[in-house]
Amino acid sequence: MSAITNLADPMDSLQQLVIDATTEIGDAISIDQLDAIDTTLMGRGSSISEARRGLGAIKDPDERRDTGRAINDVANQIKDLVTAKRSTLVATEEAAALAADRVDVTLPGRIPPRGTHHLITQTIDEIVDIFVGLGYTMARGPEAETEFYNFTAMNIPETHPSRHESDTLYLDYGEKDGGVLLRTHTSPMQARYMEQHDPPVYVVVPGKVFRSDAVDSTHSPVFHQIEGLAVDHNITFADLKGTLATFAREFLGKDTKVKFIPHYFPFTEPSAEMHAYSNGRWIELLGCGMVNPAVFEHVGYDPSAVTGFAFGMGPERLAIIRHGITDIHGNNDLRPLLDPDQRILRQYV
Ligand code: PHE
């Protein structure tokens, strides 16, 4: 940029100033740079302001006026150049920012993994659904249960081994109703439900049960049961067999054979185990029996007016049978069901 040093010929210098400024402004590549050029050209200490200051020294009024006008012209030209360049640069910088921020809406999204219910929950839901289809309702009961409901109301004598400390997980909640424990089976809900409902009763009760066992291929300190109870007029063992055989065929396949083997439970009389023929062998599916009149008496039902049957099954066991869950030797094993590594369970769902 040339300074307007030669005031004797200020017009030439101003002409040169416009030429230089045009190039310089045109070459600016950023707004910051343009601001700096603007300050140098027009600010204090610039050739323009120096030229203005020099006007006073021009004696001839006409010459002074013409020079002043020429300076203003140049100043306006430079101002216009800067303004035009500024809007070009703003547009370019905005376009660059937009391009940098651009989102490719055609990119496929990240699909979050989709959860499912645990296989045990799925099995429970399916079993409950089968009984709901047969007209049963579903209820749930407390996992912390009193000794009265867990044992006494179920006709389990004081001397029964399941009452022993080493088999049952007792809780420190005082001595009410004989003390509190983690229920060892879902059968106490038979008593609770009958106390709350008059017959007829058709109910299934899924839930967690607890025993003082170490984990192995067939044991876990926490597992599940589904209790069933049907109480009505003239319920017979034939109703029990028909209902449970229907269940087995719904759950394991319509050609599934079942058999009933005599067994003992204090709260049913007579009692049985139902076995099913699956994959070339007989397997125990559940315990069952006709409700012991002693249980009816505990809950205030008239044992001469109603009869009923009850059953209890383990969904873990049923899931293992149906999905063929085994250890590496091919033996049934419930531990894969307890494994927190999802890759294990995903094999089965
Ligand atoms: N409560 C029994 C058990 O835990 C199962 C059962 C329920 C048997 C109802 C008969 C009737 O083994």
C-alpha cells in the first residue's frame, strides 16, 4: 500500500491506494484477516486519516475541497469493497461450517440390542397361560413366609426334616406365627388363597422358593415353582389326571405319554408324581395329589362339602427338559439357566 506522502500530487497517491486496497481486500481469505486490512486502510494512522489531517495544509480552498472530496471517494470505495468482501467471506465461512456439520441421514442407525425375558420367566408365562386357558386364575404370594403357612397349615409335622435349620433359610423377624423363613415351596399359597376365597377355586401361583442347598446340576438355593390348586364339588383323581396330562401335552407335545407314580406329601392324600416320556426316557415333571382334608380344616373349608387336587412343578426343570439344556456330557444341567453370560441363554431363546 502506498502512503499518500506526496501531497503535492495527492490524486495519484489516492488512485494508487484504491488499486492496492482492491488487491489486498480481494486476497483476504478470512474475516479476521479482512478486519485487520480494514483497520490498516481506514483506521487511525492509516494513509486515509493521514491525508485528511493534511487537508488543513492546503491553502487553496478549491484544491482543498477537491482533495477532500477525492479522499472521501476513496474512503467510500474502500468501505464498499470491505463490505462486499465481508459478505462473501461470511457466506463462505457459513457454507464451510455447514459442510463440516453435515449429517449423513442415509447412514444406517445404531440398533440397540433388544432384550427378552429370561428363559425361566418365559417358561413360567407359558405354563401359566396353559392353565389360564383351562379356566384358572393366577395369584402371587410372599417369598418371606411364616412357619405357620409354610409348614403347619400344610400339615407338615414338627418332626419333618424340611423344618430343620439346615434345610430351610430362616429369617430374623421375630416369632410371629412360629417365625419367618424364605418359603421352601409355593404350597403355603394354597392355604392363603383358600382363606381369602370361597370355593370353587382354580388358581396357579408362580414364584421363587428357597432351600439351603449348594448349586449343582440339579440344585439351586433359589428356584421357582408353580403351584396349582383346584377345589370344587366332586373333584376326583380323574380330574387331576386329565388336567395334568392335558398340561403335559400342551407343553411337551400332543403325543406326550404321562404316568402317575404313588408318592407322599403331607398336604395331599393320595399323592403322586407325574412322569412324562420325553426323548426316550421317563422324567419326573411334578408332584401332585388330592388335597388333604386336614388342609381344608386349617383354612376353614368344610371337608365334607368340597374336594380338590393340588400340584407343584419346577419351571427350571421343565425348561431343561424342553430345551435340552445339558452340560458338555449331555446330562441335564440347570446351571446354564443361572449363568449371567447372555451368550449362554441366547442359545435357547
Ligand atoms: N410342594 C411340593 C414340593 O415342593 C410340591 C407339591 C405341590 C406336591 C402340591 C403336591 C401338591 O415338593
